Amino acid sequence: MVNDRPPSDCDVIVIGAGAAGGIVAAVLAEAGKSVLLLERGGKNDPTATTGRDHLRNQRLSAYGVNAGPDVADHPRVAVLSDGRSLLVRPHEVGYQNNAACLGGGTRVYGGMAWRFMPQDFRMASSYGVPDGSSLADWPIAYEDLEPFYQRAEWEIGVAGESGADRFAGPRKKPYPLPPVASSPQRVVLERGAKALGLNTFPAPMLINTIAYNGRPACGKCGMCVGFACPTDGKNGTQNTMIPRALATGRCTLVTGAMAQKIHTDPQGRATFVSFFIGDQLHTCAARAVVCSAGAIESARLLFNSATDRNPHGLGNDFDQVGRNLQGHVYTGALGVMADPVYDGVGPGVVIATTQFNHHNPGIVGGGLLANDFIKLPIIFVKWAMPPGQRRWGLSAKQYIRENYRRTIHLAGPIHDIPSPEARVTVDAFVRDRWQIPVARVSGTTHPESIRAADFLRRKAEQWLFASGAKNIWSYPPRLTLSAGQHQAGTCRMGIDPRSSVTDPWGRVHGHENLFVMDASVHVTNGGFNPVLTIMALAFRSASRLAESM
Amino acid sequence: MASVTFTLSDLRLSTLRAAANRIIPADDYPGAADAGAVEFILRLLNTDLAGEQLTYVHGLAGIEAESQAAHGQSFASLTAPQQDALLGNIEADRVQADWIIAPLAFFPMLVEHVLESFYADPQNGGNRDGVSWKMIGFRAEGGTW
């Protein structure tokens, strides 16, 4: 039930209805637990449209956002690489925004559905630990997660070509949906890949290529990234797991609900959560509490729940909460084909390779390469004009006219090498409208991430060249923090409480009924879009919690 | 959308209109101002970019002063090649008039806003009838969302 009158007690409170929280709520409710699912975004209208504003959306947030959080109510402090601290709003530089709405980022994502590779779970033992980094192995292996990747693929809905990715870990069940159709870009890029000996295949996507689970096929509009799907053919938690949770009758969803604090007893057990609906403070008692608010807000909530027993925040006796904030340095290259390669058919990502995720001489890790989603025209103008191309005058107009349909962009995320100095804390001075201290985000990725990105962009250039592109260009990666949509790492899982925040099932060390289930627990974030891993971990940790209650 | 309460004088509006039509000039498709750039910018200056109102007032005054210094007439009355040369000088920070705001604190922003007006969705006030999308072949979806 969707409700603005929350219960006064329940079995489990789940804070955040995004990629993980929606799954956690459904797994628990279907196991017979009563659940309160709190979502700060969405006000009281979980079906609200995200519009079609090309300047105010999750992908291009020039003047605002379309999927939350509310621009006025959720400031942060960003510490830039030059040391300046700025008070920033969700659409401004340094905020590291992810959507805050029912479904979270899954409502407005592109929906690439990657499994991490087996090697991604053992980066430290594969490569050693670079100086100054906090690179570590996961406490779990790919094999532990495989059954839950499978659940995510089948229960949320993934389209892909099973077995086509030569470098992927073993899978026990094929994808439930056929892969996205070919396109002019794929034809051209396959030619180049063949010349280079690259293994390519259609990128796996959380998209209904055919009708599935009671919803229609994707309408191929091409505006996947940044917007909700107009045909409801893109699969997020808002149209899969959250409806399942609500259908049990045991899950109460409250949108527009801002968590204030997790309250704990002298033994460190979570007892109740206080939260605001509008400006009204509510409380709800629970037998367990799950933070699924994303890597920045989950860490913030643990800090803001400090007590005499845990004066630095819950789970933070060893100064680990908020550290190792990571996302993805993106790299890639662009080039121009002699003939148009644009067909306007969404989502636009049709070909990928994972050949450069590992085994790159002298490089720690690597990343996938895929052709980019269809770009809105204004995004092409802002991001895909070659260096030195004049931006105004008749020649600029003619350049854009000639090349919008001819340009190919190969892009990919680098497996970020984490730094303990990239971190979330809470600001000592700035508070939000509810007087809750705001997140303060600082640091950069580790220089090894930049080396890997520089390596991968050359591979992208070579692929474009072999595919017949001309006027190829790319940009040197910069040492910044990129922890918005792919934010992760701030409550990493591990065995040793001195170097981790949660156990391998998301249980916060020292707090037996307090959990983190979102990308915060990622030890590293893969050279892949992380959402399928977030989903798989949520299935795994929530199943364990349901069994233990 | 808030009703328009901030506006520019007729002279500033004529400068803005002329400059926008050189930043994206007409060919067989309309120029930026012909497609709504002025309306787009005024809307932004009344909402998300209210903080830039004075940048526009002083920046447009700078373009006009530059035109008077170089040609003794208003920017809007110059020929297209004269306008292009003058904007090129401003872009290169080669100015002769007194500018209250630094030319480079204004001109790149103006260019970006004009580009946004022309290539973003028509609901923002520019790109009238989706002309730029037709020009480049962007397959704008139908639908009612």
C-alpha cells in the first residue's frame, strides 16, 4: 500500500526505494515480513512523469533534475580538487547526484546489465595494492553471487546474447530476453572489431526487447538515459520488485519521506527510525533496519545516527564509514564516419567488448567499451564536437548538421582503483531544511584509475580507426571524483571490522540488526555499470536476512 | 513557468536578437533568434539563471559599445560580416570599448545559451517546431508524455 500514514512498528524498515531497496522490500515482504519502505523522492506521487526536458534530466542536468532529489531541499558540500568547498545543489558540479525517486536510478538509467567478472572480486590478489589505494578483494566470489545475478536477470528482466561474451564468468541460465537488434553502428563497428580480433556482442540491457512479465516491449524511442520509459519497457525496481512488494499487502511504501536518524539501544541494536514526511516528524520501530539510500546518503545516515556508544557514527568505530567513495572514470573516443550511422532506434547501445577489462600489460584492471546511447542533439553539441571545432557561426551549424548522424562514440567505465581519501563525511555547519547535517564529498579517484582510462581510450581510438572512422579524437582523463550515478564503496563489506563496515551479508559490524544493502558495500566497482551487481547483492543479502528473522 | 518579470530594453533585445542570429545564422534553416533564442534566454533569466541578469545587461551593452566604437552605429544595423568580425574580436578578447563585465565572462555563456535554445526541446522556448531536429535528422519521438 502507498501511504502517508506509516505504521508505528514493523519487522524491517528499508530506507531508500532504488535499485537495492526495492528488491530488499520485495524479498522480505514475500517472505512474510512486514516492511516499511521509505523513499525521500517522489513526494506522494510515485507515478509522476519525469518529463522530456532536454536540459533538466538525469543525463544533462544543466539547470535542474527530473528525477530528484528536490533541488531546494537537498544541498551538499563538495570539496573540489583544488581544495575549495562549495555548497552545491543536485544539478551542480561536484554534487555526485543520483536520482531520488521511486526506483531511484533504475527509473531513468540506460539500463546496461553487466555481471562483474570473477577477477573483479579479487583485484588486490590479482594486481597487488597500488601505493595510496585501498584496493582489496571482496569477501565473496563471483560464484557466491552467480545465483543472484540470475535472479536479477530473470526477475527484473535482462535482454542479452547468452554465451557471446568470451570473457564473462560462467552462467547457469541464459538471459530471459533476446538481445537488442542490430543497427548501422553495429555493422560498422563489427567490421573494425573483426579486423582487430575483438570479441564483441550486444550489450546486455534491462530492457524488454519483447513483452515480458506483463509489460510491453520497449518502444525504441531512444531517450532511455535520463528519462523514464514512455512505454514502461525499461525494467527498474519501480515496475518490477516494488509492485511485487506492495502486492503482498505487507509492505507500506511512503514517498517524500526523509530519514533523520536510526536509533540504537546501549547494545547497538537498531530500535527505531525517525523520519520526516514534509515537516512532520514520525517514528517507526523495527526488528531490523536496512540502509539502501545509495553510497552517499547511506553513509550520511550512519554518521548522523551517532550515539554515546558510537560517537563517530554507527559502524564507524574504525573510521571506515564514508571512505573509498568511488564510481567510474569514464573514457572513450569519438570519430566520424563517411556515411550516416544513426537510425534513431533506441536504446542505441548495440555492441560491446570486455576484452580490455583485465590482462592489460602494466595496467590495474581496465574497463568495457561499448558504443554510446543515442545522444540528444544538445548533448551532441555539448559533448561530441571535436577539439578546435568552432562552436558558433555558420560553420558550426553546418558541422552539427553534417555530423550528428555520422559520429560514433565508444565509451566505457574504468574499474576505479579506490582511495581512502575519496570520502563522504557530514558537514560541520551546513544542514538541510530538516536540520540534518548534509553530506560533504571530497577526494578523487586514485591515479591508477587514470592510467587505466588513458590505456582504454587508445583502444577505443584503435577500434574506431579499424572501423573506418576519420577525424578521431579523445580526451586525457582527469584526476577527479566521478561518483554520481555509479556511486559505491562507502560501507565496504569485509571480514575484518578494522578495514570494512559490513559483513559479507551487509550486516554492519557491531550492530546485529542493522544492514547496508546498496552499492555502499561494493569493495570495488568493476569496469562495468554496477546496477546488476547492486541488484544481485540485494537479492542475496535480503534473502539471508529473511531467513534469519 | 513563472510569468516574465525581468526583461531587457529594446536596444538590448535588438543586440541579443542580432547576436543570436550570428551565433547560429539562418541558411536554409532558420537562425537561432528566428527559432526563439531570445524567448529561451529571457525565460532562463527569469527562472534558473536569474543570477545572470546583470551579466546579460552588461554583456549586451558591451557588444553595443564595441559596435559604436568600431563603426559608429548599433550592432543590429551592421552587416553580417561586420557582426561576425566584431563577435570574433570579442571572443578573442580584443575589445576597444569599456566593458563593465569582462567580455569572456559573457560571450562564451551567450554562445552556450544560444546553442541550448536551438538544439534542446521546443518546450524550453527555442528550437521552434523542432527545426534543428529536422535539420540534423534527430528522430524526435511522438507521444504524449
